[in-house]
Amino acid sequence: MFDYQAPADLLKERVILVTGAGDGIGRAAALSFAGHGATVILLGRTISKLEKVYDDIEAAGGPQPAIVPLNLEGATAQDYASVADSIDENFGRLDGLLHNASIIGQRTPLAQFEPAVWQQVMQVNLTAPFLLTQAMIPLLRQSKDASVIFTSSSVGRKAKAYWGAYAVSKFGTEGLMQLTADELDEPSYSIRANSVNPGATRTSMRAFAYPAENPSDNPAPEDIMPVYLYLMGPDSKGVTGQAFDAQSRPPKAPTP
Ligand code: NAP
């Protein structure tokens, strides 16, 4: 696991937006960021799940979060502008942005891959993070120390057969991260952008991709939070344009 011990007040007074905050890794990140003092903006498409995370944050004594219902599949540039306006009105800035929401689509050979599914995966996994980043740039520039995290995958760094649009969208995500890091590395602002590959993690997405696997073989989303906390907090200031792994495993023992 990425080795980082976060102080309890690491994210105090930071405002952080998390996409796909209702489930899986996004839910764990929202709870963890709030648990370290951040005001978290919970963005997602299933309001009941976002409300449950909201209640869990309040019950744990975290700062009052905010909910932004948005389906990234159909969202337009105007929708993103409205999200930006509402954050501007309520907080005046954004200190952290975690692009986490994604879908797998199909795991199918390219020869049979449905073009409509290809478009859908590209829309949610790649175009939405572009549009959201674009809309958030003015708010990130209002922060004294802003961090953008893009969520990648092993197949976004080395493609594997049948991972189709998902793999290609994650390669695109790495490119979008590098572009964002390079463009926003401006002397007058402090904005960094990096990517995280969570590695095999016990969520609905993982269960869908690997139905035969025993879920308890993989770490829970809560276990992979150190790298997310490191990148969201001040200890990663100046670190930008880099690809991180949430889990680093010791080398496997040789098989006899
Ligand atoms: P998950 O359990 O399926 O959660 C995905 C979240 O994204 C859910 O909250 C989902 O909302 C939301 N979402 C999906 N489509 C959306 C849309 N159109 N609009 C708004 N929200 C949407 O997945 P996860 O395993 O936590 O994955 C989180 C990230 O880690 C993803 O980027 C994934 O590619 C990456 N990742 C995961 C693993 C792993 O082993 N789990 C490995 C490598 C990379 P609903 O709850 O409403 O469906």
C-alpha cells in the first residue's frame, strides 16, 4: 500500500469535489476527506446514495457536505457551468477535485464492440472529466493550494485484450492529466494534477469485471486512501504530472 500517514486535520478548511461519491472508492474518498476536515461536494447520479454518504459524514461529525446530482453521461457544458456557479456562490473556490466516476461498458473483443457503448464509456470516463476540469479552472485558481486527481487503471497504462473503450478512456485520462498538469503549472497559481491507479479494490465495478473472484481477496476502498490523502493535502505541493499507484505489492515469492 502507498505509505503515507495523514495528520487528522490534513484537509481542514479545504473544499473538495468528488465525482461518483455515492459508492465504491468515491464514497470512501468522500468520507476520508471529510474525516480529515474537508468540506466535500458529493457529485453523482444516484441521489439516495449521495444522501447516505451525506448522513454518514454528518454522523461522524465532519463538516457539512454538499450534494450535486449530475449524470455525467448526459451532462452538457451548461450543466458544468451551473455546478461551477453554485460552488462559486457557496465557497468561492475549489481546493480539490477527484475525478473518480467511471463505467466499464463491455469487456468484448474490438471486433464485436458496440459503437454506442464505446461512446458512452468515452463520455463518462474521459469527456466528463475534461468538461468538469474546464469548468472548475477558475475556481481552482482561487485556491491557495489546489489538487486535481484523475483516476486511472492498470489497463490505462498497459492495454489488455477485451478491455475496449475502458482501457482507451484510461489512456486518455493519463493524457488529460499530463495536459492539465502542464497547462496549469503557472507561477501565479498553485495547482497540481496527478493520476492514481487504485489497483484491484473491493467494489461493485471489480465484482462486475471479475465475477469469479473472491471479493475479500482485494483491499476495501478504505484501505487505499493514503495516496488520495497525500495528493489532496499540502504534503504533495509541487508534485504534478505524475502517475501514482494506490497499492504497491511486494514481489511475489518464486513458485517452486
Ligand atoms: P463503482 O463502485 O462502480 O463506483 C463508481 C461510481 O461512479 C458510482 O458512485 C457510480 O454511481 C458513479 N458513476 C458511474 N457512472 C456515472 C455517471 N454517468 N454519472 C455520475 N456518476 C456515475 O467503481 P469503483 O470501483 O469505486 O471505481 C472508482 C474508480 O476507480 C473508477 O474510475 C474506476 O475506473 C477506477 N478503478 C477501480 C478499480 C477497482 O478494482 N475497483 C481498479 C482500477 C481502477 P452509481 O452508484 O449511481 O452507479
